[in-house]
Amino acid sequence: MAQDGVQPGEGREPAALLAIGPEAKARVRILVVDDEHTLRESCAAVLRHEGYDVTVSSRGQDALELLKRRAFDVVLVDLYMSQVDGLALLRAALGTNHDTIVIVMTGNPSVESSVEALRQGAFDYLPKPFSASHLQVLIGRAVHTLLVARETREQQETLDRAQVQTDKLTLLGTAPAFRRAIELARKVAPTDASVFITGESGSGKEMIAQFIHHHSRRSSRPFVAVNCAALPEGLLESEMFGHRKGAFTGAVRDKPGLLEAAHGGTLFLDELVEMPKSIQAKLLRVIQDGVVRRVGSETTDAVVNVRFIAATNGDPEGAVKSGDMREDLYYRLRVVPINVPALRERPEDIPLLADYFLSTYWVRHRRKGAPFPRLTDAALRALCGYAWRGNVRELQNVIEHV
Ligand SMILES: Nc1ncnc2c1ncn2[C@@H]1O[C@H](COP(=O)(O)OP(=O)(O)OP(=O)(O)O)[C@@H](O)[C@H]1O
Ligand SMILES: [Mg+2]
């Protein structure tokens, strides 16, 4: 696992860039379910050639029986079959083993049906027809996810044995609307579904993104944030995708981008609606194919396995309508939407947060033993009546400076 990092490889098969060893592959059990003979057998042949342990099934009903009897790591299933349909099989596979990675193949890749499959827990979908290379890359990314999940589990067990307190984030709030957002985040965390977080500035979007990462099977890998509004187009492109030596003035060496840095982990796309259209198109290709080409490169430089979380304090639907945001990218990234309520919509959380910030800053800034301050009722009333346009961040700043 240590060297699963990606090396730029001239003329190598893209899937080989993931560098998954033959012993690891031989231990991966894959089930291929499709009622179409040729497709089923050619998928199986490609995957067996890659060194995976492959089982095939031609009927949904038989596949259900197989799933009950044996644990599979990856299930590749056709979305449209007579008798048992793909979504039912997806639910059955996840029901018997929620760590299973399910990939749906679809001959009719409508946005709705594909997003529905992702929402129900599919790792990804594969539009038919597809190339052997596309299949190899996708299965490679799925298997990489399994290996990272194992690594995360082992790391967690080591920490538990050593009774190390990991600094879990403190997400305070008891208001029902806020709890609903957190429960949704907790529910979606262990899946690889893309999450789109909306909410006003300072409401806690990035904290929720971190919360999702920390509760995911990727938490042993990096959480990488990129602010799409902060950089001019060219710079954002080379930050995200990396560049080859000589790609532009100042590119003195090859440099991997943030997508590669987030490999195995999570990429947080902050202020997504500000992303220039040309970069949106490039990003969509990475999401669909998993392959990264650095700026100035003629070849595939990396295959990445990344979970995406996007956020904005703007109006994404409006950006789609006005043409500033690609609709296909938007649907791909908002498989699970989460809205973080503004602080003024949950005034019951204001005293809680105010007390929390007061005590943390008190401990940090005052000498030991000084009596602990309390907010008076009048002060709390004033805080609860205020509009907090800057939300939790503004409250935090106000408390720090009293
Ligand atoms: N529920 C919470 N409990 C404790 N601290 C919080 C909570 N929500 C937000 N904060 C704190 O408030 C500050 C702002 O949060 P965050 O950066 O996540 O907001 P944001 O929505 O991403 O803001 P922006 O739109 O400006 O990027 C951070 O310092 C964070 O630690
Ligand atoms: Mg933010």
C-alpha cells in the first residue's frame, strides 16, 4: 500500500498506474451479473486476465442466491435485466455486506437512473458500450478503495489499542435542522457518494465536509481543499491537475496536482460555482474516467480514486440556469445535497456555541486560575436576537474579541 502512489508512466496501460500487486488482485472477489452472454463473458475475461477472482451470473435470481452464500468485494451488475432488476440487486448486495463495492452497467445512461443508482449506494456507473481499459481503470479504482478502507480500519484499530484520542471535530448544535444535516452527513460518510453542501458564509460547510471525511473509509488518506474562487483560471488548472516541466514559464519541474494529492482520500471543491467552464469540463472527465492528464502532458499521468465534496454559499441552480455551471457536472456532484441552516434559523444553538467559544478562548488567552466568565442573560438575549450574516464564524470572532 505504501507505494500505491502514482508514477507518470509513458505508454503504460492506465490501470497499471494504480500499481495494485498480483497477490492483492488474486484476493479480490468479483461478481459479474448480466443477462447478455457476450458482454458478461468478455468482462469476466478482461478481469480474469487482470488477475482477479471472478464469478459470473446470468440471472438476477441466481445472483441473489450467490450473494447470500459468499461475500464479494466488487459486484458489477447490469441495471436493466428481466426478472430481478439491477437496483434490487444493488440493495441486496449492500444489505448483505455494506462494504461491497457495487458498480452498475447501463445501456441507457440517463442522468436520472445513473444518479439514482449512485444515491442508492453504487460506487460508480459504467455506460455501455465501454472499452476494456475503461473497465480495468474503474475496477482498479474500486479495488484501491477497498485497500484504503482496510488501511483505515487497521489504523483505527491501532489507535484504539493505544487508546489515542484522535482529535475528532467538535460540531456543536442541537437545533433539529442542524441535527438533520449532521445525520445526513453521518449516513453518507461511509459511502463514496458525492456530496454537495450549500449554506451561507461561515455556517460550517467546510467543517461538515471534514466530518464526512473523518467518518469515511478514506480517513487514513488526505482531505484536500481547493478554493475555486481564489485563483485565476490558469493557476487553478495547474493546481488541480498538476503540470509537466516546461508546460508554461515557471514550470521548472513536473508537479502533481491536488487531484493526485487527494488520491485515496477526499477532494473538497469549495466555491464550486466560481469554477471556470473550461476547468469544469476537465474535472467532469476526471470524475467520469478517473484519469488525470497534467497541464502540458501528452499522456495519462495518473489514475485517481477520489471522493468529491463540493460547497457553495451561492445559488447553484441559478448558476446552472444562467449557464455558468455545467448541468452534467452539477448532477454528478450533488448526488447527496446537504443544506447547512443559517445561524439565525437556529437561535437555540447560539448560547451553546457562544459558551463553547468563550471557554476555548478563555483557556487560550487568560492566565490559569482566573475565574471563568459567564455570559449574562442580557448578553445572551442580545446575541440570540442578532442576524449573524457571517454565521458561526462571525459569532466566533465576536466572542474572541470581547
Ligand atoms: N457547528 C459548529 N460547531 C463548532 N464550530 C463551528 C460550527 N460550525 C462552524 N464552526 C466554526 O465556524 C467557522 C466557520 O466554519 P466553516 O469554515 O466550516 O464555514 P463555511 O460555511 O465553510 O464558510 P465559508 O462559506 O465562508 O467558506 C470555523 O472556524 C468553524 O470551526
Ligand atoms: Mg468554507
